[in-house]
Amino acid sequence: MTLRTQHEKPVYVRLREIIADAILAGKYADGDPLPSVRALAAEEQANPLTVAKAYQGFQDEGLIVVKRGIGMFVAPGARARLSESERTRFLKEEWPEIRARMRRLGIDASDLIERERA
């Protein structure tokens, strides 16, 4: 799915999610090189300046490091830090909405666990 098919979020935010998801999924491990700005822009059909802005945000957070003349790399410990921040965000922001919807629909957590086992 390309960025152009998801219109509910700004491109910059979606790019950050794509990069973070790739790191969390293990596509890019700590120390691995990331695609160049131009390569990611072409792959995601985005403006290179927008990709650079997304990368800059991760660099500011210490999640990626730039080696001049070589490229951008996932910083040591980035996956663990991303995982912890995503877990916290999920529990604070997403889970309350999911739990409220489950209550409205009469879905019990044990029902979900049983479905998973089946």
C-alpha cells in the first residue's frame, strides 16, 4: 500500500509510522542501514523533503544516526526504545478506545482468547 492510498494522516506522520514499523518488525535491526531519502521517497511516492523531515525527527530522537558520506543507520537500542514507546502509546491511547468498543459490542476478553486458541 502506498502513501497515496491513506489520506487520514499527513504524509510525514505516515512515513514515520512506516519507518518505525519496519524497525519494530525487524526489517531494519540496530546498526542496519536505512534506505536513502531518495530511495524511500521513490518507494513510497513521497516528496524527498518530507522523507528527510521524517528521518530528521528520528535523528533528533536518537533513533537513527547519520554517518556522513555513508548514509543513515538504525541507532543502537532503537528497536527497544521504539517498542517501549509504542507499547506505552497503545496502552494510553488505543487500548481505552478498544476496551470501550468491546464493552459496547458485548465482547469479553475471554471470548477473544478462546477465538485465538481455536
